Amino acid sequence: MHKILTFLLLLFIAMPAHALSVINDTEVEKLLHKLITPVAVAADIPENRLKIHIVNDDDFNAFVNGGEDVYVYTGLLTRIKNPNALQAVIAHELGHTVGGHIAQMSSRMEAEMKRTMIIQALGVGLMVAGGNPALGAGVLAGASGVAKQSLLSFSRDEERIADELAVDILVKANVNPNGLLTVFEQMQDMIGVTESKINKNNTNHPLTAERLKNTREKLKSVKHSGKYKSFSEPEYELARAKLIGYLYPEKRILDKYPYRDTGNAAVYARTIGNMRGGALDSARMGVEILIKSDKKNPYFYELLGDIEYQLGHYDDSVAAYEKALNLDKNAPQIQTALALVLSERKKPNDTEYAIELCKKSLLAEQTPLTYWVLGNLYSDGRKDWAMAEFYNLNGDTKKAKKFAKKAQKSLKSDSPEYIKAGDILEK
């Protein structure tokens, strides 16, 4: 009775964003901000405008949207070898922004579409004028190929430029640019055999071997002090282990972190895997080992709170989450988790305490789970407003408007919740 869906309980709240499933987790998000911020600032993105999103997808990928929204795939995070290499990937993506490639590609695509339409119109004209459908059809078939090759060539050129700009950005950020070599070496290990069979003119990226060669040449011409900022490898490994523990099946977790590996990252991943699999006693022993090794890590206490909650030990869960929040006061997912437990424990003042926690969490970021918990805490019209926000964030417009209408019927017209419900109805 004390179990809820893993993605809710463990605060891996996936929400749709342009057909992507985005994960919220304080530990991983803070690590990424620490790694990406200096690189973004070097690319002239103000720190206060940078937004980082974790995409729940196994692709080895990342991209930048609008110059300020950085999307990092879990497949990249779980595979990339070290924090410096991850920074290099982001520097490359920011290189496209610095180079204006997104806008140029959009303009180029528009131009190529017009060109294709002209060729296709000529094809139609030939059909009409010559009375030979086969003659026109041949021109039509070739039109899209002309545009495709033009765009692929353009894309390959922009990728080469982005690689060069990535080196410049990394050096400006005082980050070791050799991380870009690490990325390409890893990519070559992953896809080198496949790439050797590909016609380089039919891809939108230069082949990895060529990118390695070009980057080595670029690095020879770069002037730098040789003294770079260093980032915590153990902290990076723990964040990776957390993702692997939550997202991988048990066999893949044990392949990556066999029992002979007694490091904190391995214990972390296996403990999370045990919790997901229902082996809660083993999970609790694992987290006790982690806490004993590092009593100041808030996320170990967060995990203990998750486990105690699943065991039905509400008081112990509350104590663990509160310890985590004492160590990391700005942790919206942990605030929501604690509010969830309080909403079920229902001791005196628990409801008021939980509502305040939800409000603090929503100031930092809006997630469906926080509104769902808030909806279960309120007993008046604000309950319907919270559920309207929940469905709105989940993209269910019909239900969002249904609850917004219901909320407005019982709320005062000058209340904040009434006005917010109106915003949903006007969308």
C-alpha cells in the first residue's frame, strides 16, 4: 500500500516537452549546471538565462534550442567518459549557436524548398507541354535529391565549424579542450566500423575519423595556459550511477557495476536497482553504507527517504528527507517528496507544512507531481485549480480546462488561484 509508481516516488518526473520526455532530478541538474555554466558563459549566454533539461532517451546526443535551452540526453550522460568530455559536447552544440547555424540552416532550407518547387514546376510544365508523363516524372524525382545533397553539404560544413568553435569556447571557459578528442575517440569506438561503409556525401556530419584529425590540427594552433578548471570525477560518477540505477534493467546495472565493485557509484546504482526491484531491505543496507562513507551527501539521505517511504516508515522517511534538505536547502524534488509523505502521514500540522513545501518547490520549478501533491492537500477550490495545473503541464488540455472551470466556480474572483485557472482557460 505504500508503493507508488517508480517515476513518481523517485522524483524522475517525466513530462512532455516538444515530444521529448524530460526528467527532473536535483542531483543531476545541479551537476549539469556546474559543468555547463562556464561553457555557456564563454559562449555569451548569461548564466541567469541558461536552462538545462535532461531528456529521457538512450541516444548519445545533446542539442541547444534557442541559444539558451540546453537538452542533454540520458544516453549521453550514462555513456560519456568524464565531465570534461560532456562539457566538450555542449561546447560543440553551443558552437552552432555562436556560428548562427540554426538560423542559417532555416534560411537555407527555405531557399532549397523554393528551388525544389521551381524544378518541380518545370517538371510539371514538361509533362503538360510535351505530353510525356515519364519525362516530367524524371525531373520531379531528381528535384528532392538536389536539395538533399545541398543541405547535407551545408550541414557538414557547419559541423566542422562548430567543432572548431567548440575548441575556442572551451579554451575561453578555461576548460581542457582535449575533452573533444575524448568524445570523438569514444564515438569512433562506438560507430567506427559502421562509418567505414558509409558514403561521406550521404551524411549530415563529417566522418568521425575526419573530425578527430581536424580537431587535433585545431588544437595545435590554440594558445592556452595549460591550466584548466578541474571538476569532481566522483560527483560526476555518482550522478551517472543514479541515472543508470533508475533507468537500466537489473542485468545492465550489474554488468556496469558488478558486486566486486565496492565504490560509492557502484553501491549507489545497485541500491537504487534493488529498491526498484522491491528488495527494500538490501536497498536500505546499501544506503546505510553510502551514508557511512559520506554523511554530508544530501542525495544519499534522499534515497533513504525513498526507501523508508516504500517500507511504510513515514517518520523515518520524513527524518531522512529533512536531513537531505538541511544539507541542500534548494532541492525542489526533495521538498515535493517530503510533502508527499506528509500528505499521507497526516499528523497535526503535516498538511500546512506540506503545502508550504509545495509552494517553495513551485517557486524553483513547476512539475506535475508537485501540483498533484498540492491537489491532494487542499480541500477547497484550490484542489481543482492544482489539478488543472497538473493536467496542463501533462498536456491534457481537455482535463485542465475541466478542472479550471470547476475551480472558478468555488474560488473568489480576486484570488490568485482563480486568476491562474483563468489563464488555463484562455490558452
